[in-house]
Amino acid sequence: MKYKEIEVRDIESRPEQVRTDFSEERIDSLAKSIAEVGQLQPIVVQKKDDHFLLIAGERRLRAVKKDEHAKIAAVILEDVSPEKFRQIQLIENLQRQDLNPLERAISINKFMEDNNLCKKDAAEKLGVARTTLTLWLNILEMKEKYQKEVLKDDSPITLSHLSLAHALSSKTGDPSKANDLLDAVIKHNLSRKETQAVIDIFYKYLHIPVEEAVSAVLLKRERMKMKDYWDEDRKQGSKNPVRRLFRSFSNINDNLEEFMENEGDLPEEDQEELLDEFLYLYQIMGILIPDLRKESLESLLDKIKAQSK
């Protein structure tokens, strides 16, 4: 290994460059930085006859060329096998986080195929955890639509969302379930926690449609907004009887959710009694709010579900 300044004109980029997406804006910024404080990190090249093959540092090379420098600082490696060449290139890009998620997954997958490596061996050679490597590679098993979503700055979909969708697809053996889930993430801007909640509901209640599980999570999202409002109202010591009634309903909802999360199934001997209590509450609400008497309970529930979509 040698370190020296070499002629920019003698450097050749490899056609199988790991990184394919280069932001001109970032290269301009890097060129200005190098012009002001100098090149802080050398590129890595391999000596090949009378020229050099670039291993790592494409952005730095482009920035130096943009500023029309004749030379660039480089670490020169000799006798590098094609396998080691790609390994060094990948590691350098991973450490600098220069690759977008799709470029990274494609490059790692090619590295594994070229060297006949399993995920465990590839993770060791690249210096990352196996779980992290698996998370990175999940993007390759998703439709192109979702791959592009991950690359958008304003998209709610992250690699964690793809990992959850991939697990759902694997467990059910139905890729359409993963697509339904990711479509809901995009449409309703679901967080990772909310997406996990959708999956939990889907499994807990005998594989109900994903859309129904999403509706349940969205209803909870809206209720949590109201819960925060009433909690703040309680802290302010409001004596308004209507507000106290709202807070009571909020407490009922909390207790119901806690029971569903911890117990799930209502004992048969208690079902009729709870139903009587619910119907009594519904009748009271029908007296308090005239509009409720104009619609059946079923139509009211359908309306609430429709509003959450």
C-alpha cells in the first residue's frame, strides 16, 4: 500500500461502479470544500499497467475534476483480486453512507452472488451485523413502486416498513398482504409503530382483512388526539359537566383497549351482561343526542369506518 499524489488524467473509473446516483449539488459542495480546506481523505486506486483503476472515491474524483485540479491524493493498492476490489469498494461506501438504500442492496447482493456468500458470511466480510444486512436486502424483494418510495425524501415508507411488510408476506405466504400494508402506509402516513399495530391486529383477530386492521389503527390515532385534549382539559381543572362526561368516555375506551390487548376474548358468561350495558349506554346516548335516533347502530359504525378511510 502506497500513499501519494497521482495525475487525475491517469485514473480510470471501473464500469461496475457501486454507486450510480451522483448529486451534482453535493459534488459542487464537495469541490468548494476541497478548494477551501484541501482534500482531507484520499481516494483508493489500484495500479494497472500505466494507469490506475478507481476503487473508492468517485465523488472526490469528480469534485477534483470539476475544480480542474491536475493531481489528487490517493492510496495505491497492488495485486487486488476482483473479489477483494469489490469488497473494499463496498465497505468504503457503506462506512461513508454514500449509497442510497437501493444501490446498497443491489451492490451487496451482487457481492454475495459473485462470491457465493450467505448472509452471515457477507455480513462478516462487510463488517455489519447480519440483522442489518437482512434489513438492507429486503428492499430487493419489494415491487419497484415501493423501492422508489423509500428513495423519496417525503415518503412515509422506510426500510423498517419494508421489513415489516416482508415478514407479513413470508408468514402468510401472500405477497398481496404486504402490498396492501404498504399502500396503507403511503395513503395514511402510518408510522412504523402504527404499521406494527396493524400487523398485530391482523394476526390477533384471525387474519381479518388488512383494511379493517388499518381502520382500527386510524380510529385509535384519532382517539389519541382527543385523549390528549381531554387530559389537558382535566389538568386545567375544568368543572364543565359535559367535559367530565367526555373524559369518562375516554376512560372507558382506555379500559376497553387495555382489555383487548391483554385478554382479547371476552368470557362467554360475561358477554350478555356487557352487551346489555352497551345497549343501555346506546339508548342513553340516543336520548341525549337526537341525531343518533335517526340512524341504526350499524349505519353509525359504517359511517365512522368510512370517515377513517
